[in-house]
Amino acid sequence: MDAEKQKQILDAVIKEFAQHGYSNASTNRMVQEAGISKGMLFYYFKNKEELFRYALEYSIDYIAKEYVSKLDFSEPDFIARLTQITEAKLRAYLQNPLPFAFLANILQTNRDVKEMFPDLYRQLEEMSSRKLKEMFMNVDTTLFRQDVAPRHIFNLIRWSVDGYSQELLAYLEGKSLLDLDWGHHFAEYYEFLNVLKRVFYEEVDHGSYQGT
């Protein structure tokens, strides 16, 4: 089987699991989406459980390599650090959004995965918790305004950036990425970050965010 057809099948499988979870996923919809026969699908995979494991392994590996491994936690400015993280996530998402949708579904409704694939679920949890822990390490909290506890500033900034990112990803869903005005979207994002900086940082000039 050529690489293009393999990718087409993999995308159909991940999309189905991302939208319907393990229990409600349909191999009939998978083969229809991929444009192949059911016999061909089960020639390569014995059953739905094996399909799910393959899709999960691929998605974890993709996000680990194309997103998590590219994160730089050495930046002491917390907003600048979150900017780099968001940009890395957006680049990986635009290259292939399906693994992100699939793993997000798993983390929200995890019973099937936790029981059936404890090794992979543990790997996913460890990757998520390690990223979250490193996100807050060695941050220069002297940049923050001094009348609010740093832990509150950490959370308020992170929740704001996460919410903005999720709203942008929802907006991008189903749109032709080639036709979007990326300059406009990034300009809005950096202006949003500068607003956060004015709200949560001391009133000194640390420069504005222009992107990396």
C-alpha cells in the first residue's frame, strides 16, 4: 500500500475515534471515509481494538515529536514562554489537526482508554503532566505586578491563553487554511498578549510581543 493511501486510512480511523470515541466508533464509517473495502481494513488490523491502539500510538508519537519536543522552557518571561508554546502547538496542529482532536477526546472521556490501554494512557498522562510542570519552572515572577499572588497570575494568564487558543482552533475547523489571513490572526493574538502584559505585569516597559 502506498504512503498516500496509508495516510488516508489513518486519518479516517483517527477522525472516527476522535468524533465518536471507542465504543461508538464505526468501522463502516471508517472505510467509507477512507474509500476502501472493509476487507482491506481488516487485512491490516485484526479488530477495532487494534485500530484504536494504532491510532493512539500514532497520535501520542506525533504530538510528542512535532509539538512537545519543540518546546523551550528556558524563557523566564511567562507570557513570552506561553507565546512560544502556543505557536509550536499551532504549527503542529496546522500540519495535522486530527491527533490533537483525538487526544483531547480521550482526556475528556477516558474510561475506555484507561481500562483497555493502561500503558498508553499512562504515557499520555505523563506527557501532559510533565509539560504542565515545566511550564511553571524558573519563571521570573518579579515581572508580575506585586499586589497579586504569583499563583493567581500564573493561572489567570494560562486560562486566558488556553481559552484564546481553543477559540482560534474552533474557528479554524473546517476552513481552508490556505485562504486565511494569518497576518491578521497573529497580529490579533500578539495584541491580546500585550493586553495581558499590561494587566498582570509591573508598569515598566518589557517590550511588546511580536512573535518568534
